[in-house]
Amino acid sequence: MKKKQEYDLFTGDSDWHNNACLSTLPDHGWLYADGYRRAADVLIEHIDTHGRDQDGLVYPVVFLYRHHVSCLSSESSKCRFY
């Protein structure tokens, strides 16, 4: 029986250009806020392009936009990981 390969999500690898840099800026709350907006935009683009999946993606899209606004409207610790 083959051993199942395990992955560690938060480790570096030889393809460093694909690694996300976490907590590298002194005040990166705006970066998180922009990331939530961009993720919602990607989902909307998918729905527009393919004309499907809107029923399953409506709540994730609303969550992402709401969290984007929440991060912008307050210097909230919800948008930071430190």
C-alpha cells in the first residue's frame, strides 16, 4: 500500500515565485481588504463568463464583498493575522 503524500500549506518550496508572502508589511490590513474584493471580482467574472454557478456562489461573493467593506471601514483586527 502506498503511503499518502502529505502537504503542509504554510511552508516554502523550490517554486518560491508561487509562494504568498504573509505578514511582510507593517500595516497590511489594506492588502487583505483588497484581496477579499479581488476574490469576489474573480467569482463574478466566472459567473459572467460561464453563465452558471451563481446560485452556489452568491453567498461567498456577498461574504467577500462584505468583508472587504468591513476591513476598509474600520482598522479592524479581523483583517490582520498578527
